[in-house]
Amino acid sequence: MVDPIERNLGPQPIAEIMAQHKLKAHDLVAASTEQITHKMVARACKGRRLTPNVQTKIQNALNATTGRQYSRSDLFNY
């Protein structure tokens, strides 16, 4: 039997960054020019494994909202 991929990876750095900037999931969804949902942002913060495409969309939304340039490695530790 193949070992299952660990999908729940614990709280991610993006949750702390959002807290520092006093942002909520809605702020990222509203600022995004790409198709993201509140559920995607919630999963990112909780540490649910996301595809690289979704990670990039959330990264772009956070960068647009904060005016800073965060890399994916700044936001996710997997």
C-alpha cells in the first residue's frame, strides 16, 4: 500500500502575515484579480496542502493587498 500524502500541515506563515497586516480572507478575495475563494484562503492558513497554482494566486492577492512582495516560501512551509 502506498503511503498517503500528508495533507494537513499545520498553521502556515501566511496566517501570521495576514494577522500582522490585520487582513481577513475577504480582503484577499476582494483584492484578487484571479479566481480565488474564501475557502482557498482558509485552507492556506490552516495548512491544507494546496496546488502550486492556488498558492501563486493567494500569493498574488496578498502582495496586491499589502503592497509588499512575499515569495511562496515566505507564505508556505511545504
